[in-house]
Amino acid sequence: MTSAALDPLAWLILLPMFWATLAFVLGLGRGAWLAIIGIALQLGLALALAGRLLAGGVPVHPVGGWGAPLGIDLAVDGLAATMLLLTQAVALPLAVYARSYFTGDSSERRFFWPLVGFLLAAMNALFVSADLFNLYVTLELLGLAAVGLVAAGGKVGQTAAALRYLLSTLVGSGAYLLGVAMIYGAYGSVSLSTLAPLVDRQAPAAVHLAAGLMLVGLTVKTALFPFHFWLPPAHGGAPAPVSALLSALVVKASYYLILRLWLGILAPLLAPGAAIAWLAGLLGCGAILWGSFKAIGTPNLKMLVAYSTVAQIGYLFIVFPLLGRTSPGDAALQGSVLHAVAHALAKSAMFTAAGVLVKATGQETIDGLAGVATRLPLTLFAFALAGVTLMGLPPSAGFLAKWLLLGAAIGQGQWLLVAVIVAGGLLAAAYVFRVLRHAFLPAPVAVSSRPVPRMLEWVAFGLAASSVLLGLRGMEILRLLAAGGSS
Amino acid sequence: MKRIAGAAVMLSAGILAMALVVSMFELPPPAVRLPQMVQEKLPQSGVEHPVTAVLLNFRGYDTLLEVAVLLLALLGMLAGERPRPAAPDRAPTDPVLPGLTRFLVPLMGLTAVYLLWAGAHRPGGAFQAAAVLAAAAVLLHLTDLLPAWTSLRLRLRTGLAGGLLVFITVAAWLLGEGRLLQYPVAHAGSLILFIEVALTISLGLILAGLFLFLPDDDERRR
Amino acid sequence: MGILFDLLLAFALLWSAWRAIALTDPASAVVQFIVFGLLMALAWARLRAPDIALAEAAIGAGLTGALLLDGLGTLRTGQRQRDEQHGSRP
Amino acid sequence: MTVNETLPLAVIASSLLPGLIIFVLPESQVGLRSALNLLGALTKVILVGVLLAGVHAGETYAFRYAVLPGIDIAFKADALALLFVTLSATLWLLTTIYAIGYLEGAPNRSRFFGFFSLCVTATMGIAMAGNLFTFFIFYELLTLSTYPLVVHRGTPAALSGGNVYLAYTLAGGALLLVGMAWLYGLLGQVEFVHGGVVSTLRPENRGQLQIIFLLLIAGVGVKAALVPLHGWLPQAMVAPAPVSALLHAVAVVKAGAFGIVRIVYEVYGVEFAQSLDLLTPLAVVAAITILWGSLRALFQDDLKKRLAFSTVSQASYIVLGVALFGPAGTIGGLTHLAHQGIMKITLFFCAGNFAETLGTHKVSEMNGSGHRMPATTVAFSIAALGMIGAPFTAGAVSKAWLSEGAEAAGMAWAVWVLAASSLLNAAYFLPILYRAWFRPASAAWPHEHILARGWRETAWLLLLPPLITATAVLAAAIFADSAWSPLSWARLIAQREYLNAAP
Amino acid sequence: MTTGMIFAGSGAILFAMGVAGVLLPTHLLRKILAFNIMGSGAFLVLVGLGQRSGEPDPVPQAMVLTGIVVAVAATALALALARRLQRLTGRMELPPEAERD
């Protein structure tokens, strides 16, 4: 065995694909332990990779030994390592949660583990790929896995949501693919490292169009307002572990790609303060306001959490007008990545907590939560802690993210963004406390509570607590983000 | 309202098409010339047909993921279905088609083998071969010689996943020798053929499965 | 000569695609789509991409067409069942 | 980590850890829970004692931890911090005793005491925050940990009170956040330093600094209940009595007032703030608040609401003292921080006793309660007289210094404000005392829960805390010149930290 | 004007037509069909633009092969879902969006 045999970069993709396929062969509903062990190993790999990066290495893996532009390169920088670590770290508790969550031969469970395995493989592959066309394949892999998970319930709402999701994601990746095609036509390569020195401000119009197509396609996949219409039914209607995976991680993958392209090969095309940056920022503002507004209004608990995702995605896009004026690696970028991390932890906590609440009360509505404060204090506490992160209150990681974004916005005198960032936090408080308030109401007499496995409660709590406590470890994340050179 | 939206969509589509076409004609020649590189490295790839070389060697990693995509589509399709009772046996409805099928299917099998083998030198390869196999299966089904698949037995599951498993295993094994999917030049040809054979069977099954697993089959014909 | 054929083929492609999209009757649209697929195979051949031409004919037009036709069948059954339930058609 | 770094953390941990353990304790573990609570509170008092001695002897206690590049969480236990820490730690001990008695047999006590401890933890963090960032963290934590206490009973009234509370405090927090982020953008770090850090900025930032000051003061002014940001305080009266005590005397309102002290003295610096023309408007707002609160208190029949408006008024004495440019005002304001806490907590303890024992919630129902509950009523009377500023009470001491400060600052109108407020105080407190002592009791109490046994008029745990605090109200005045009185400590602060000269 | 450019141009138009076709009709079968046309358009651009000088380029050709398989996978999944929806609701259309609200 050579050292290459243990290259975490390659194994992070092979391993989940391997256990996913194996889980499928094992049979319907099987493979929970396989998945948990697999993800635990992946977490180890991601940590090893981060360690290597922090030690000054710049991990690149030319697949097939050919190297770009003929072959496909895998490469990891600080941003990719952060996302890899985040993905495995969130997936592991969710896998543990899902094992206890699905009972009997529910239709959601039958192909759950293979689908999750492919989902993780797709995300890991996406984070490390340095090839535009390969990225397209990972995007499709990710999209189909996610749709499969949503569709698994088999009921009308879930099927319709899955279909809407599928069509949106296909249109998104179609636009992305056309962009890639134009780029290949213009430069004769799809490798990021080959393209980087070729793309400059004098690029032909076709390249600008290509950039626009790729960005729009990815934006649809990220569900930025007003392309968010597919997200709430898909995330709100799926079983809790699936909702958590989708909201916490999957939307981040396409966002990651936007960020990567924006800071990477497309950077020379984007003049400082470009209109497209402002468009993204304004849509982000729209997402925050509209998503929060809908979350405040919906009667359904999981839909509330899903709309909250719509709102929180807005924060990820607010960063673009702020990025335009400063160099990469600045506070705004750090803020948006921290926000992605914080939101991943908090949203998975919130969906898992919501799953417990729905399971225990047997009701999906917020009105059905009365008395929960007494019966399921741990879960409610988890929900509240996750809410603290979403509101951006200290000492959570969400607060650090908001602090960095706010600082950047104030520093550049962008008062509109300042106002929206602050308003978004207050609106988040409005919908989070809406849930808590109902939970504090005394329980109706005739309510029957079903027992819930304690493991579910503890996973939700653990995720929520980590989203808050991570606020004390912000430095580590930023150090990893800065490692291995700028993206 | 709906009409306005429709007109807006059409208008934007028109503008998009126009912009794309116009911009295409202004493109300078590309800076990177990949075809030359492919030609240069072709002898090391283990196959003689450049498209197959790209598909299974230079960009073999894309293909690995693509196989997963195909399996995933099948999983997604099956995930929400309730298990259905096995369909009752039916008598053949049309005397002509079965006869034709009995004649066609072996021919299609041969074609698949040819396509697979030809892929190394000329157009063809695992995907095309698999498609032909799948078409044969569909034909068999349409003539009621092959019932719809109602359950996923272990053998079928292994068949469906086998190609991917082989591909992953080879990739992992090669990782020990060098890089992910880095075929040693001496064995590249045989390794690729090995993977292609496994893929042909699995992909054929998956593609057929996309059709044969479809729900409501029997209900529809009643 | 070649260019002229290409232009004609391109026009046919666009026309069949337009029909496939614009026809409101799903059945005619599917038929039109299969025609489109075959024309695509021809276009690939013109682009000196025989591998794709093969794949397009087998997978694109063939399998996708079959799947779509099959879907059409479901549609008909569903329609008929609904009509029978509502008794709207004799 | 040295001992001097650990001690501030230990003070925080002494309520945080018991709180976290209490959360997971089953409801039935009454004894263990009470023991943990008291253990934590006693430990805290002892630790604070050690700190007090150390600071008196000139030791410095500081701890810092970086969370973002250039942004630290910093604690320092300086003389000013200790004034607040000591007050809160002592009153927390008493309130805990009181709450154990008050909530006997009530549901959800683990939750209650858990958040109760968190609340005090947040207060300690606010008191010992070494920079604005740290202050903000604990300021928001305080908001979050008090909400479950306000809505504890789960009644519609409690929930709507909780809503109002949240709306005000979170909005205030948002303003504070913006102001703070802005200031950090200008300065890099905003440490709490004697004489302020803002004065290092160039004069062209003057306009920005004025806006930031407005944002910051509005942010903390919500908790300090400055008019017009005071609306939440009367609404939050639906909470159980120990919570009211906590809100008014130990934590929330005090945190706001304390924040104003830190911002004026250690962020802007009192002289620089004066040069930016910020202090006079602040004094005017404080004066308006003092008068408005007193006026509103006059017309409340609900006893706790009357006390709440009284808090609105009294808390602004502290702000007024801060806004009066000069050492005497500082001493008056800081002394009142402690004195008002002791007096107000006594009043709430007593109000809670009346409600729990007799079921009387309204002033109009209090006729003759002095005969039924003499000890409680004596304590109430002492505190009320203190509020009015009667001689030999804590209130008299702080009011005297405030008046002197107003004159020294050349703001004679403030003296009139203080006098008018005292009159109003008398107008809304004396009728209560009159009813309690001199009017005959009605035939039956509205809802008598706890029957008198011998001369023990109510449960021991309810009776003891107000008697202790009432004694303290007297002691703070009688022994005002002793070395450890709040007044002496305030003088120490003024002397050591701001003014470098004995008043 | 080369063969490559002709088909690249047609591909661009096909793509735009396909996008409109996915967005506009309500019938799912037609949406899925339009998606396929959209994909074909992108494939044509990829190969056509890559081969505008006239010489065949195996790299985009291989990519398109991959793309076709991905497209058929997506089509199969979409059709299966559409048919399930038809079975459950009797219509091959997406129910209105506010359904779960």
C-alpha cells in the first residue's frame, strides 16, 4: 500500500458510493450500521484532509494520473475542506437519528440508506471536483439522490413536491450544462485550473453568457428567492431526517459551487460592484423578508422550518455585493461561510427536533404543540437553541456570521443590507418564538402523547448545542477556510 | 395573467436564443486543443477508439459517477412505490409478435456483444450494448414473454449494482497502485474491457428496470 | 452540398422540436418527439459522432420514446377510468 | 491559567453549572435541586467576597479568549463590575431562598430554576464584561434566559407579556448590535477602558459617534426602561414574584442601567461624551423617565404594576447620576444602583408575600394587612420609605449625592426633578402604608393560602429574605461611611477609575 | 459556416425552446419532453461548438454520451413520478402550489 492508497480525497468519494451500493445489495431497509460506520470513517477522512491542509499541504489528486486538462483533477482548498468536514459532521448524527426514526417497513425507509450514501458521495465529489463537466455530473447525482429521498414517502404531496423539485433542479443543471458547453467552446477546456489563467475581462460575450447561465442554473438549485418555490414542499413534506439533510447540506452544495466559480474562474468577469452582484444581494434580501414572512404565517411546523431555510439562504447571497469591493478572504466571505456552517447545524437540529415533536404529538400543526414544553423539554430546548443560531444571537456561530456580515456591510456603508440583516434576525425571532409560545401553552386534557426514542431527542439536542457552542470555535473554522491558499 | 407570463417566457427564450447564437459566432478559436492531447495519449489508454478512451480512461471518473446516476434513478423510482402483488400469468395476445421476438432477441444479444467488443476500436461500447440489451428485455416484456419485475430479489439486486460495485472496486484497487482509476498501461485494455462487461450487464438491467418496474403495468392492460 | 443538407436538417430539427413542444395533445407530441430523436441521431452522424448517434437512437429516441409511450398508455387508462367514473363519455 | 484569570470564570460557572445540572434533574428531586441552588449561590457569594478583597487590595482579575480575528471575549472584575456582581450575587442568594419557598409544589420547577440560574449567569457576564462585544453576548443571553421565566405560568396573559418583553428587548438588542458593529468597524476593538476609547478617533467622526451613541443607549435603554422604551416592564408583571424581583432588582433593569454606565464612562469617556454634547440629552431623558414613571405609578391599583412604574422611575436615577458631569453625580448614581436594588427587591418580596399568603394583588385590597402580616409590612414600609428618601434609609443617601451632583454639574433643574420625584414617590407609597397600618381589615382576604401560625405570619422561606433586605436598607444608610458600604465602594470607583481625585 | 456551427446554433435555439417548454405547459408529459429537447440543445452546443473547426473532438463527444445517459435516467425518474401522481390524483399535472400551506 502506498500513501496514495490512503488519500482521503479519493476515499471521501469512493467510500460512500461503496457502502451505498452495498446497502442496496443487502436489501430493502438494510444498511443502517453500514452507513453509520461509513460516515464515521468519512468524518475521520475529512478531519485527516483538514489536518493535511492546515499543515500546509495543497491536496490535488489527478484522477487516472492524467492531470488537467485531459483528465479530471480533484483539488481541496480551505473552503472545500470546511464543507467536507461540515457535511460528514452533520450527516453522522443524522444517520444515527434516522436509524431510530424509521420504524417498521415504512416506504421512506426502503431505499433510504443507499440514497443517502449516493447523496453524500455526490456532495463530497462536488466539493473536491476541479472540472466543470465533472461538476455537472455530481450536480445531477446530487439532484437525483435528493429527489429520490423526497419521493420516497409516496404520498400525493411528496410525489408532487419531488416532481417539482426534480424539474427545477433539471432546468438548473441544464442551464449550467449549457454554460459549460459555451465555456468549452470558447477555451477548449473545462478544467478549472486550466481555465483560470485564460478567462480575463476581455473575454468574448459568449463567456459572459456562459457565466450567467451557470450562475442562474445554480441559483435555481440553491432555491434563492424567487426560485424558492420548490423548496418548502420538498423540505417540509419529507421525513425529518431527509428534510434535515436537504436543508442543512444539499442547498449548500450548489451555493458552494456559486461561491467557488464567483471567486475563481468567473472573478475576472465580474467588475467590482457589478450589477449581477447587486442582483444577487437584492434577491437575498427578498429571500430573507419573504421567507420569514411565510414562516411567520404557515400553520404547519415543518413548513415553518422549511420557509426559514428560504429566508436563511438569503443571507448567503447578501454577501455578493459586499465581496465585489474587497479581496477574497475578507470578512464578508468568512461571514457567509460561517453562516452556511451555522445554518447547517441549526437547521438539521431544528428539523430533527420538529420530527420528534410531530412524532410525539401526532400532529403537524403548530397549534398541536400545546403542552410540549412540559412533556418534551429537551427537544423544545433543542429547537430553541437552534432558533438562537438562526436569530443570530450570541454566542452562537450564527451570531459570529451575522457579526462579520454586519461589519462588512457597515464598513462599506451599505445601509440597506444592514437593515435587512438586522430585520432578518428579528423576523427569525418572530417565527421561532411563535413555536415556543405554543409549546408553553398548557396541554389540552384529551391529548395522548406517543413515546419517542430518547436517541432522537439527544441527536436534536446535540446538533443544536453544537450550533451554539461552535460560536466559541469560530477561529478554527476561519483558520481552515484560509488554509491552502485562497479559493 | 397566464397569457402575459407565457408571452414573457417566450420573449425571454427568444432573446436568450438570439444572444447565444450571436455570441457563438464571435468566438475566437479555443486556446486549448484537447483532440491533439487525446491522440498523443491514446496509445497509453489501452483502447484504440478515442471516444472510448475518453469515456473510460481519461474521463473515466465521470463515467463512474454516471453509472451511479443511473442506479440512483432506479432507486428513486422504486423508493416511493408500495410493493405490489405479482402479476397473474397471461396468455399471449398476439401470435405474430412473440414469434418475431423469439427471432429478434438472440440477434439483439449478439449485437450487444458485438457493440461491446467493438467499443475498443470503433464506435460502440458498454452503453450502447446495454441499451440494446434493455431493448431486448422490453421487447420480451411487451410480448408477455418476460413478466414485469415485481420484487427485488438478491440476485436481481446484485445484477443491478454489480457493474457499479466492480467499477468502484477496481477504482479502489488502482488507488493502491497510484491514483484513482489510474490503469497500469500494460493492463489498461483488459481492465477496461472487464469493467465494460460488468457495466453492460448492470446497465442493461437498470435500463430495462426503468421500464419493467414501472407501476400499474397490469392495471393498464386490463 | 453538405452545408445545405446540414441547414435542412437543422431546420427539420427545430421544426420537429417546435411541434413536439407546441402540440397540446400529448400523444402527437410524443410521436413528434421520437421523430425529433431520430433527426438528432442524424445530426450526430453529420457531426462525425457515430457513438452518440448510436446512443441517441438506442437510448434517446428508443428508450426515452418507449418510456414516453408507456407513460401515454397510463395517461389513457387514467383518462378512461376517470371518464367511466364520471360517466361523461359513452 | 492563573488564579486571577480563573476567578471571574469561576464566578460565572458557580451559577452556570448548577443551572445546567438542574435542567436535567427530574421534577421530583426537590431536595437535591434546592441544595444545588443554594450551594451555587453560596459559592458565588464566597467567590465574590474573595474578589472584593482582592480588588480592594489592588489586584486585577482578567480573562480573555479570541472568538474571531481581533474579537475577544474578555472578562475583568474591576471595582465597578464588583459593585454589580456583589449586589446580584447577594440578592440572588436571597431570591433563591425566596423562590424555593414561593414555588413549593408548583409544576416545572426544574425548568424554572435552570433558567433562573442562567439568568444570573448572564448578569455576572454583563457585570464582568471587559469589552462591548462580551457585554452584548451576555446582554442577549439575559434576554433569552428571562423569557421562559416571564412566560413560566403558560397563561395567555403570561404569553402576551412575554411577547411584549421579547419584542422590546430583541429590538433593543438589534440596535445595540448595529451600534456596536459600527463602533468596532471604526475602532477595531472596543475595550472598556478608564476614560473611554472613543476619544482616540479623529474629529470628523463626530457625527457618526453621536449616532452610534444614540444606537447604543437606545439598545441598553430598553432594559433600563428609559421612557419611551419602558413599555415591556409593566407587561412583564405577569411573571411570578421571584422573577419580578429578578427583573427589577437583580438582573434586567440593572443590566440596562449598568450598560449605560459602562458606555458613558468606559467607551465614550465622560469628558469626551460631554464634549460631544451627549450628556445633557441623556440627563433630560432620564429626568423625563423619572417623572413619567412616578406619575404613572400614582394611578396603578395593581400593586406589582405600581412597583413596576416605580422601577421605571427609580432606575433612571442611576442614568441621571451618570449623565451629571462630575464626581458627586457618579457616586450618587452608582450608589443608587445598589440601593435601589435592595429596596426594590424588598418591595417585590413583600408584594409576593401578600399575594401568596392572602391573595391580595391590589392596593385597594390591602386594608389592614399590617395587622395580619406585621413583619412583612414592616419590611415593606422600610423599603417604601427608602424609595421616598426618608432619613436613615438607603434612598436618602443616594438621593443626597445625586442632588449634590446636579448642583455641582450646574444643572439645578435636576434637583427640582429629584424633589418632585420624591414627592410623587411619597404620593404613591404612603397611601399603601396608610391602608396597611391604619385601615381596618376587611372581613375576609381574597384568597388566603397560607394560614398564620403563632407569630409566623407566612412560610419561613418567604419571610426571611424581605426581613434581611429591609435590614440592609437601613444598614446601608446607617453604616454608609464604613469601608464596605455601597457608598464607600462607589467612592472608591469614582476615585480610582474616573476622576482621579477624591470628591 | 461549418457543420459544427450550424448545429451549435440550432442547439442554442433548441435549448431556449426547451426551457420555455418546461416552464409553460402544465401537462407533465409535455414538460418532461421539453426537458429532453432542452438537454439535446445543450449537447449540440457542446459538440458543435467544440468542433466548429471541422475536426471531430472525442472529449465533448464522450461528455455528451455521459449526458445522454444522465438525461435518460432523469427522464425515467420524472416519468415514474408523474405516473404515480396520475395514479394518486387522476391527473398528470402538478397540484397548485399552495397545497400544503
